[in-house]
Amino acid sequence: QVQLKESGPGPVQPSETLSLTCTVSGFSLTSYGVNWVRQPPGKGLEWMGRMRYNGDTSYNSALKSRLSISRDTSKNQVFLKMNSLQTDDTGTYYCTRDRFGVPFDYWGQGVMVTVSS
Amino acid sequence: DIQMTQSPPSLSASLGDKVTITCQASQNINKYIAWYQQKPGKAPRLLIRYTSTLESGTPSRFSGSGSGRDYSFSISNVESEDIASYYCLQYVNLPLTFGSGTKLEIK
């Protein structure tokens, strides 16, 4: 069955770089896109960016200067890297699948990232 | 960027009520709106896409409608398991943008 699972480092210091991995199963990264969505504690959802099935990437302009998304199709993994972290980057980070005409049909469980000194 | 104005921020309903949530886009989104349910501590779940198409497994008491800039999402015969937050999402243009959410509580 379709599964996505985020993994990451736990607490991160301000100004450091965040590295997250989304490991997928049950579908191919060359057929479906993977997006990153985040949610600060008690707040709403923010789309961060995506890796399309064909390897193209798109980013939220608010984060573009700090964000990079890449993938390793042989390992069924999509990676997020975001630099210059600040305390307001604290939140739950989700990876989620999309296909043509169907946004975010499957989600990972989310990974909590805490930015704190 | 397309702004999605969602209202109300919170809603209190009795079991069996019908509730409606609205999202207004800052421009025409050509029916490319989806609705998600999020329960505490869980990832969002896709309920409806393309304004009114129910995803597999979405109960028929959920529905969506609208066109142009104005969209609505309804739950008829609210059940206790519907306690959650609900979000709209426009996916016609990048960046994809969510509404600010509606928290549904039971009276």
C-alpha cells in the first residue's frame, strides 16, 4: 500500500540547516510528485515546495532562497534541505503525494522539528 | 499568490446539524479547490477535490460546491467523528495555498 514516512534530526539550533527525508513505498517517484507541507504548532498549513514525477522542482517564493528539494529514485526518497533556520520554522513537517488532478492524496505521519537554542 | 479566505475560524454544532464552511479565493480558481480534514495529532486527509468530487472513503454526508472565486463545504448530519479542523486548498496556481482552517466542535 501507499506509504510516506518523514525522518529528521529532532531539535535544531537557530541558523543551522534542516535536513529531512521522505521515504516512500507503494508507488514510484517517477510517476507521482512529492510535496512538503509544514504546520507551526496550533496553526495552519503551508505548502513549501514539490518534486514532480519528472524531476522538476517548484518552491514557495517565501522560502525559495532557503529551500532545496531533491530525490534519489533508486532509494525511493525525497529530501528537503532548508538553511538559516529560525524559531518560527518550528513545526510539523509533512511529505505528501500528488498526481495529476489530485492534490495531496496520501500523507506521511509528519515529523516535529523544533528550532531552539 | 492566490489568497484563500476561509470562514468561520470555528464552528460549534449539535449532532445531526448541517454545517457549512466557505472559502473565497482572491481570483478565479476554476473549481480547483480541495478540502481536507485534520484530527488532532494527525496528518490531513483529503476529502473532496475539484470542488465536489468525493475521494474514495469519504462519507456522502460531506459535499462541496462553488465556482469562480466562491466555494463551500458542507457536512450534513454532523457526527461525533467529524470533530476536526477543516482546510481548503487551491491548486490551480503555484504556490499552492491553503485557507486558514475551521475548527469544528460539538455542542
